[in-house]
Amino acid sequence: MRQRKRSILAVALVALALLTATAAWARSGSRSTSSPGLLRVAATAAVTTWDPIKSFSTEVLYMANIYEPLLYANQPGAPTAFSPGLAKSWSRSDGGRTWTFHLRKGVTFHDGEALTSSAVKGSIEAAAARGGASFIWAQLKSIDTPDPLTVVIHMKTPSRVDLIASSEDGAWIVCPSAVAAEAKDTNYFESGKDCGTGPYTLKSYSAGSQVVLQAYSHYWRGWTARRYQAVVIEITPEAIVQQQMLTSGQVDLALSLPAENIKKLTAGGKYSVLVRNTSENYTAFFNTTRPPLDNVLVRRALSYAIPYSDIIKVGAYGLGTQSRGPVPKGIFPWSAKTPQYRQNLAQAKALLAQAGHPGGGFKLTLTYAAENQAEGRFAPLIKDAFSKVGVNVTLKPILFNQQWALAKANPKKAQDIFLLLYWPTYSDAGSDNLYSLFHSSAKPFFNLSYFNNPAYDKLIDTGSGIEGTSIPKAQGAFSKAMKILYDQAPGAYLYDAKLLLLVPHSLKATNAVNINYPFVTFFYPIQKAG
Amino acid sequence: MTAVTVATPSLAPSTGVRRVFRQLRRDPTGMLGATICTVFLVTAALAPLLAPNAAQGRGATDVGARELAPGWAHLFGTDHLGRDLLSRVLLGSRPALGSAAAVVALAVLIGVPIGLVAGFRGGLLGEALMRVTDLFLSFPPLLLAMVIAALLGPTLLHAAIALAISWWPWYARLTRSVTQSLRREPFIDAARVFGVREPVILIRHVLRNAATPILVQATIDGGTVILAIGSLSFLGLGAQPPTPDWGLMVADGRTTVLTEWWIATFPGLAIFVVALGLNLLGDALRDILDPRSGR
Amino acid sequence: MLHWLGRRLLTSFVTLFGITTITFLLARVIPSDPAAVYIGPLARPAEIARVTKQLGLDRPLPVQYVKYLRALLRGDWGTSLATKEPVLGGIVHRLPATLELVLLAMLIAVVIGIPLGVLTARRAGRASDAGVRVGSVIGISMPVFWLGLLLQAIFSGKLGWLPATSRLSLETSVLQPIPHHTGFAVIDALVSGDWSGLRDAGEHVVLPAATLAAYPLGLITRMTRASMLDVLNQDYIRTARTFGLSERLIQWRLALRNALPATLTVAGLSFAYLLTGTFFVELVYDWPGIGQFGTNALLNQDYPVIMGITLFGAIGFLSINLAVDILQARLDPRVRLE
């Protein structure tokens, strides 16, 4: 017996010793010191393809650092609308049908090839033919290359080629040999190849987990000691994990932090805050094909019932501004004159009674994307607010792909309310948002209110048509269209989203973000502070 | 498909309920389990009355009271939408009990008849049925449920269906082995000689004997099912907001587990305690009713 | 034996075929657009139509199924819609990370559980025995995701002793990578003498492995204790005692040997649990293994990956069952392989 007791005691002592040793060892500092030339970033950006021509998804974060467009769209409020990219100047002629771009001299691609007008022509034609966002070049007629540094783009109708060519999807300039190889082998880029002119090259990619970018030494803007020679991006879909990586010193920048914790993180004073206005916004579509939402009075009533400020306070943790129509602030054709609803329950009740539904008394199904945290937070607020006017809402979170598939399948049998997070492909929400979200179509795609209003359609068609010729005239048409969206209320326009980038004091990150480039953080402008 | 001899369950006629209670009282851990289970059942039944704020428990929000620490006004604190967490946890006993009961009931309803037929008939039909059973048993347990729930679309109902589909094989096997051993008993033949028809024999004798091990298995399974449902909801494949599902609440509180620790801790604690209770009770029942096969 | 093995392999094959069919049907019959998953969030109708054709999604279902089966037999398990990597390659690439966790968890469970079960079986009825009994039930009743969150919050968040997430720090994986030998970070670092890498890998693996080990630890402790109790009451043990064999010999050599088969079954069962347990542990700890691959695929509706992981999991599960059965037949002469 004593023997047994003694051996148990021995085992316990050994275990205790091991435990203490481990704890001491672990506490004696871990390996989270940073390396001077390496910028460590945590991002959710998954890679669906390495092909810049086909790219149309979250990998744009990497594309925007490896490739460059002809020109960049500037933030609202800047002195000029665009700044030079690979083109140092450009001009418009023939009423907006012809655009001439003068290329920068001495720029080389990552494989050493020189940037010439034929390279630009090849890239754009490839994008127009088989790009993921090929539709932006739908009006392309032909491209001339009178000399190696001049590109002349001819469009079928007057177009805003400056805006189109600044897009983050479908406008990257790729070296000719890669374009030719990709034409023959559609998987050419997938092994991790790149051939751009941008500041970084793709050094390595571990599928689904890590991207390493290496500085391109002959980048035409040049390098200083303060800039980062290498960037490692940990692909982390979970915001809370990014936060843990940031606070433990594992990464310098976390691009997606949980909204509910940002205030606490900034309170400590460890980070300065860079506000990113984005071109993303939330809209609630009302199913206009089915009672009771086929009645415009009911839709208006519900627009008055929505708790706009609570949604922003709770859903977005304050990171948002109430939308004026479906066009995000800072993107053409947003207008401060577009009216917006304010929550007014009395008005809502009155309108419901007027519509023949005194006291509400009907049920609605609301679908939203189950994986969207913000929607998950504010959908219950909409439900609560509607219950105050007697409307009973059933919330149905569904994974987005299914939510969307169901909504497109049969409008008569689909949801009553569809919550959607949207953003324009390039900074033209007239031909994008206003068209995609509310123009009638034979089969619904993003028009998830199934709105069918000929007057609206006409205004949008007019606006898009005249945009290449006269922006003010286009703005006029679009503004009238947005007024219809207010009056007819096929949807409720919730808020334009804002993001905060927490920048540690060791970095300076001005110019790293731009509202015209959603999902992109530019790494080249990020420099070491001090 | 395993090679272990399946311990045939006790063939004594059903033990009196009184005797079970008496033996249970002598087992402290069993009593603990029974107490927890009783509290759970009572809570589920009376949840709206017990909860300080039943409406919030069901999902009503209170934007002004968000993320409050536990205190006198809110014993468990409030969550990200200002809802009283105690009420949420109490009302969460309903979907927990409902879905767990649904899973076990469905599994029994599917598995027991299949096992009966396979055991009694034997032959080709029996073999085929057992092959199908083995097929479903070959899925790694929770994986099939996750796949079904993900593909059907995440709701509590789909999660329950998915779990039941993974669970019924156990009951089929159990019933089949009981049936097979009973078939050999002389009193079955005697009953047949007296003209009692087969279905009656099945129902009366076999089910009566199988009831005990099935009950024990169901109780033990109850704990596992509660864990499984919580896990599915945590991933986002089960209950959806605003259902006060415990697993969903833990997922909700995950991002703030360091600062607003109560949001994730209390619902998880609820899952743990209920699963613990069911496991303890199941163990004790097995010890009492089936002394040979269990511990 | 061979005859049995052959039959068993044949039935396993049929089972796998059944599993593939079921998963395929599930994946292709639900409302979701694989082409949209492939392209990304803002796909346009023209693009979706093009990709639908490219992926062969417009062919009738049976045709797609046959194509899938033929590819499977060739070793082509399809391509992930989301990451575009080959499914089988992706699984194999992430397998070592998951195996590292699973094996370590099993090791912990066995090394602690079996001795604990043996020791308390001797003390049946005493306070320590009741404590261990309740302790093991606690282990199997603990929701693994909750336990993970708590351990993470306490040991990393509050105390700062261990890192919260990932398998290696970025410094190690990018700047000073551990030379690759087996794919197991801890072993590779040990073998190459990379001490700082060893420490890094060790620090990162402790919490996830401990979280994963709770359930099998509880299960194995319980089962060992129970079967030890069973065995210790047998006649031949009493006989051995009267013959004067020492207690230690009886316990550890004689009784345990006979108690092992039941423990083995349980170990096999817990391996199956661990397969799905890794989904949650890898989620909470951002561990780059198969579990994470699977969770992302489930939430993204990436059906080729879902099918690949289900098939892989089923193969693993069947193999473990087979191994357990063979081992049991070896250890326990009473067991007949039917």
C-alpha cells in the first residue's frame, strides 16, 4: 500500500515539475518580434484565381499590388478626379468616343519586358474578350497603337474610358507573353505566376493560408529604405483570429477586425485610426410582385418603420452613414439632394391604414446572408421595429449563395425582403448600382425587388447613354431616377459602410486605402514611421 | 461490423419503476444526473415564466442595454443586442430539449422498425437492411450531419433531421440483436403455436424487452445529441438567429470572450451541465438496469 | 483470416460507393449555384453561364455523376470551387497538420487515461475513484468548442503563456522555415535541431491538442476503469492471487491485457470523434488542417471539397474500424471474426 502511495506521489511530483518548467519556458518571451523589412498582414482575402484577366473577386487585394491600371481614380474631394498610373496623361475626343493615353517611359514588367502600347492593347482586348469583368469593355470598338507609347481606344458610344480603365477588375495591364500564354492555356497563372508592372511580385502562395509578396526592384516609382521589401499576408477568414494576431504582435495590420471590438482596441491608444469610406452599402429589397408589398403605400410605410440609426449603431457599431438611395456616398452619381426616409412609426402606421392594412396584421419573410455578421446584428432590429407597427417578420438567415439562388429562381415564391450587401465594380454607380439593382430584366439577377418601372428604366438608359458625353446631364437623369426610387420605395436604403484600419504607431499608412478600390489595401505607400 | 460480441441485454421482464428509483437514490452521481435532468425539463417547461424577460429571451432587442456585465439587474449580463442573457439561456432550454428529443425520437422511429424486421425476418431482407445500416454507420458521426445541414440549408430542423439520419443505425442494431436473441426463446414459439400472430408477438414481447436498453441508450445519447446540436449551431449550420440556441450564443460571444466573457461562457456552461446530467443519469441507469453490459 | 479480410474490404468498397452517391446527390440537388461559388461574389450572368458550361454543370445529373466516379477512380477528386486547388492535393497538403493534433491528443488520452483507469479501478468506491469517475464524465460532456474558447481566453488571453492561434508564428513560417522531413512541425524541428522552431511549434500545439484530448481522455479513462473492474472480478484473477502473484503483476500484466480490447474499441471510436472534433478545434485555433478546409467548404458550399472530405473521412473511419477489429482479434481469443 505504501509502495503504491509513494509511486503515485512520485508521478504527481514529476508532473508538477514538468508543468512548472513548461510554464516558465513559455513565459520567458515568445517569438513575436518583427523583422525590419517584412510587413505582416492578416486579411480575409481568399484567392479564387491568379489570372489578372479573369480576376473578379477578393484576390483583388493582391492583384492591386502586383499589377497596375492606366490610371487611378482619386478619392472624392481630391483636386483632380484621376491620377496617372501607367499612363502619364490622357485626352478625350470625338465626343467621348475616342480616348488617347500617353504611356510612361521606361516602365518594365516583372519579366523584364518593356511596357508598350501593344502590351496595353493586348491586355485590354483580352479583358474584353474573356475577362471576369468583361462587361465593362462592352462598348469597346478597337484599339490603335500609333507608336510604342501611345494607345488610342475607340468606343462604339461615348464612354467614360478614364473611369473604366481605372477599374480594379478588368483593367490590369499584363505583359504580352503572359497574355499570349493564358490565351492558349487558361490555367497559366494558377501555379502562382504573375507578370505585372506593380511594386510587388508573387513570391509564394500556400493555398488558402498565406501569400508572400516580394518587392520588384525595378518598379518605376522606386524604393526607399522606409518602404517594405516583403509583405506576408495570412489569409484568415475569421475576424476574431485576426484580432488575436494583431494584439499578440503576430501581425502589423489586421484588415478585418470584429466591429464590436474596435472601440476597445482603439481606446488603448496603441493604434491610430485610418477611416476608410467604402463603396459598399446595405439595401433591403421589397418583393414588389406579391401582396402586400406590391402596394407602394405599404412599402413606404415600411420604409418609415425601419430603425435607420439603430441599425448603424448596432449593426455597424457606428461605422456607417445612412444611405441616400442605393448609390454609395462618394461615388457618382450620389447626390445630397436625394431624399431619404427617417424612422417615423406614426407615419408608418398611418400609411398602413391608408393602404388597407390598419394595424399591420400580415407576415413577411426576410432573408439575409447567414455568414454576414452585420446583417445578423441588424436584421433582428428590423424585425422588432416592424412588430411595433403590427407586421410580423420571420428572419431566415441563409448562406448567401443559396439565398441568392432562391431569390433568382421564382419571384412569386421568393422571400418578401432580401438584405443585400453590394458594391459597384468600378466607381460608376449609375451604370452599376442603379442599373443592376433596380432596372427591370427578364430574369432577375441583382434586381431582387423585381422592380419593373418603365419610367425608371428610361431614365437609367438615358443616363448611361449620355454619361460619356455629358456628366451633368447624366447626373440629372440619375437624380430623377433616384427620386423614383424614393417615391416608389422598391427597397429601403440602409447604410453606406465604413471601415477602420488600425495602424500601429510603427507605421504610416496614408494613401493605403481608396474608396474607389474596394477590398484593396495598397502596400507600397505603407512606410515605417519615425 | 465490429468483431466484438455484442453483449445481449438483460432478458428479465421490465424492472419496476419503484425499484429503479430506489437503486438510483443510492447512487450519488446518478442522483446528481437525475437532478440536473429534472431541472432541465422543468426549465424547458416553465421557461417563459422563469425568465426575467421572456420577450428578450425569444429575441427582442434592447439597443440601450448592450454588453452589460452580470449584476443585479441582469444576473448573467446582456449580449451584443442588449438581451438579458439569463432569459436567453433559460429559453434556450426549449430548442435544446425539443431538438434533442426530436433527434432521438426520429432515430428510434426509423431504427427500431428496421431492426425489428431485420432481426425477425433474417435472411436476405435482414442482410440487406443491415448493410444499409452499416453504410450509415460508416460515416464519421458528425460529418454526415454537417454535410446534410450545410447542403439543405442551415436551420435547427435540418440539423435535427441530419443528426437523426446519422443516429438511427445504433437503434437498428440494438433492436436487431434483441430480436435475434428473443427469436430463440421458447415462449415465442409457444405463442405462435397458440395462434398469436407475428406482429403481435413482435410488438408485445420484443418491444417490451427492447424498451429498457433503448431507453438507456436514448438517455446516454441525449447528452451526445445536445453536444452535437450545440456544435452544429456554433458552426452556423444549425439554429439561426434569433433562436436562443446555446451553441449559437457561444458563437455570438466568441469575438468578445476576453472582454464580455459572459456572453460565450454561460450558454456553453448550460450545454455542458445538461450533457453532464444526461450522461451521469444514463450511466446510472445502465448500471441499474443492465449490470452486465455497463459500468 | 484472409477470407474475412477480403470480404471486409469488398464491403468497405461498396460502402464507400454508397457514401459517394449519397454525398453527390446531396451536393447537387440543393438550391445553390456552384458556378457562382467558383467566380466569386459579384459574378455576372454571362460569366456564370460560361463557367457553368466550363464546369460541366449543365449536363444531366447522372452524366455528371458518372464523370465524377470515373475521375475518382483515376485519382482526380475534383477541384475546389473556392481555392481552385485539386481536392485530393489540398487534403493531403493539410493532412499532417491535423494528424499532428489528433495523434498528440490520442497520446495524451492514452498515456494519462489508461494508467488513471487502472489505478482507480483498484480504488473502486473510494473518494478518489468517484472523483475520477465524475472527471471522466465531465471530459465527455464538455462541448469541445467551448472548452477551446475558454482555454484560449485563459491561457493566452489572460495569462499570456501560450499563443492563441496558428500552428507557427509568421517569423518561423516565412523567415526561418523548419526544414521539411515528415510534415509534423514538432518532429521536423526536433530532427533538424531547430530549437527555436521546436519551441515555436511546441507552444502552438499545446492548447489545441489539450482541447481535443478532453473527450478521448474521459472515454478511455472510463472504459479502462470499467473493463478493469470487470476483469478484476473474474475467477482467474482470484486464482492468480491465491497463487501468490504480486498485485502489480496481476494488475498491469494480467488484468490490463484482458481489459484492453474494450479500451481499444473505445479508442477507435474516439478516433472517429476526433475526426469531426478537429473541425471545431481548428476553427477556434485557426489551425491549418483538414478540419478548417472542411469548415470553410461547408460554409462556402464548395461541394467538391465537401465530397472529398466526406470520402476521405469515411475511408479513414473504415480503416480505423478495420484496424481495431484486427487488433482485437489478435488480443482477445474469445472474439471470432465473423
